[in-house]
Amino acid sequence: MAGLATAGMASCKGKNDNASVTKSEADGEVPADKMEMRTCPTTGDKVSLLGYGMMRLPHRPKPGADNEDEEEIDQEEVNRLVDYAIAHGVNYFDTSPAYCRGFSERSTGIALKRYPREKVYIATKLSNFNPATWSREGAMEIYRNSFKELQVDYIDYMLLHAVGGGQDCMEELNNRYMNNGMLDFLVDERKAGRIRNLGFSFHGDVKVFDYLLQQHDKYHWDFVQIQLNYVDWEHATATNPGNIDAVYLYGELQKRGIPAIVMEPLLGGRLARVPDFIVARLKQRDPERSVASWAFRFAGTFPGVLTVLSGMTLMEHLQDNLRSYCPLVPLNDDDMTFLKDIANHIAGLNSIPCNECDYCMPCPYGINIPAIFHHYNKCLNEGNIPNDVQDENYRRARRAYLVSYDRAIPKVRQADHCIGCGQCVSHCPQRINIPRELHKISDFVDKLKRESTIL
């Protein structure tokens, strides 16, 4: 597959959806037989409400590598996490040829091959992002390779991957799936039983979402994967111009009886790394639950949701998420009103809507885009963005920001190296104007550095 590598392959390194879960919150027994199950209306599958997203798998240093930063998937740890998940009721595993620099499907296949095939539901995607794979031959190679890597003879849930992106989203949809006959081919594969459920994952321009739903009578979508969380429910357009609120996406699926699969319930971990004043409010309302659990319970409360995906790198994150759904305690009306107020505060923070999916990577100029955005958002959430020169703590805050920036991102990978080529923009499912945001951060850092020589 090297010659047909998909653009923007996602790395798994160092990504934890439940980044703020503490060990104490993950302590204690997790019920082994209480998993909330949902039924897929087309196949009758009994699917676990918690789905395992195989996008953020644990890594370890690569043996014998010259570069100490060179890593590989830690298959033993992946197996341990998968074993624990299955023992506690998880049966849905979501992967892609684009995840973990192209190695997620292989790792997923190794982990799940140890179980009876009928015990698990495997989801993967036709991730033909690279124009070199838009031909029928290129797309077919990706499709067939998924069976090889996963070591299966059928796929339970097959998705058109991340439709709605690109500068001309309809043209890209046509090139990736329509003009080459791949969508019709996948429909035929479903009839033949090599695909059991067919759907698509949506990011971006709503006209693509609406168009594909208008074709429901023709293609009979078994499910659709959407971004849904308590901020994006009503604030997607406010926090990320161009996105569509999840309340609309979910509502349109409900009208047609199409189950939703939820991605980004934590907004790439941002809803587990909220500012301290929000943490305090969540803890005051329910001291026993983690910050992340509110987001999972929100997503699971909607009856039209089939499963909620989470990329779980550490055991404590897996255990915490299991507690949210073993069993699910749905949010009541008061809880929903409370979370709506929390969402209003988060939407007003003006953070960069990066979910650290790494689709923008690698940058041809070596810039660590996700790490730069993560550092900025973290400082913003913690109130550590030095803005007011008149503040008596401004000098200390300015120095702290610059020092933490250099520690978090090596100088050769910082924002000032962006030349604005825009290669990253078309790969971003959140439709962030990445060069603009990098230049804003670079200008802000330059301003702080200049002031350090004056003040």
C-alpha cells in the first residue's frame, strides 16, 4: 500500500481522549455484565453503546531504531486493552486504513483474530483521501487490503470516510465514490454479504450530508457516523465556522430511521480538559463521576445512537468510559439544562477547534500542528494566555507561556516555520484554516518575545 498511501494518515502517538481522568476516578471494579446494548435496525446486531476507536493506540519505542523518538504500536498493550474491553461487553471496534500511519487495521486484526468472528463487530472505512486512489483500481486496492489486514472475509460496518471535506466537497465526493463506481460496488458487496452494514462518516459541508440522505431510497444507509457532543449539539457553527450543529444531523437521521454512530464525544479530548471553573461545577453536581463521563452520558442518552466511539490509549480511560455505560444512567431534563449552560461557557472560550486527529500531518515543513494547537488551547483553558500588559503578573505569565511553548514544541517544529502552503487545510475534518491559526500564534509569540526585551 506504500504507493497508495492515503494523504493525512492519522498517528496514534500520545493521544488520549480522556486525558484528564485521574487514577482515583478509574479505581474500583467495573461491572462485567452491565453494558448498555443497542440494536441495529437493519441487521439486528446487538451493539455495545461504547465502541472502541482504534485510532489512538498505545505505542512503544521501536527496537533497534536509530532515532529514540521512532515508535511502533505496542501490540501487547493493544491486546490487553481489547481483552479487557471485550470482557466488559464492548463488541464494536472502529478502524481505518488511515489510522496510526496505516497500521491500525493490522493491529486491530491481530487483536481481534484471537476471538470468534461472530463475537465482535468490525468497522472500517474506504479512506481514499489521496487523489491517486480515486481511480477504481486505487480504491479497490484499499478495499481489498482492509480484508487482508483485518484477517476477515466480511466487514460488519463499512463507511465512506469523512465525506463533506475539501474545497469542492461535491466534486470530491463524486471523484472518490461515484464516478469510479465504488459506491455501487459497495452496495453490491453488501448484497453479497461481504459487507453487512453500509454507511458514511460526515465532516464538513452539510450539502454533502443532505445529498447523501436524499439518496437513502437508492442506497439504504444502514447507519451514519456524525460528530456529536454537548458543545457541538448547538454550538458547532459558533466554535467552528462551516460546521453544522449536531442537533440538525441527528434530527435528519431520526426522520429516516437511520441510527447514528457518534464520533468525537469529547471533541478530541477537549471536553475532558475543560477549564478549572467548569471542572468545579461538574464535580459539585456529581463528585463521583469524571469530567469525561458527562460527555459520554450525553451522547448515550439519545435513543437513536447505536454506539459512541472513543479512542482509549490507557486502561484508566477505558475503565472510566465503561463505567459510563455499564449501565448507562441517562441524563434527565435538569442535567441537559445544566450541560447546555456548560456548553455556552465552553463555546465562548474562543479556542482552536482542533481534535488532534493528525489528518493534517505530516507537514512538509516539519511543523507539529496538533501540538501547537494543543498547547495554545491548554493555556487558554487554564487562563495562562498573557494579554493584559497592565496586569501585575503579566511578566511572569509571558515568560511562562514562552518557556512552556519551547518545552512543548521543538523550535524547528514551531508555528513560525509555516509558509502558508495550505496542504494541511483540505485534510482537516474540522475545516480549520490552519495556516491562519499558525500565523496568529506565531505573531503572538513574536510579540511576547519582543516585549521581553522592552519591559
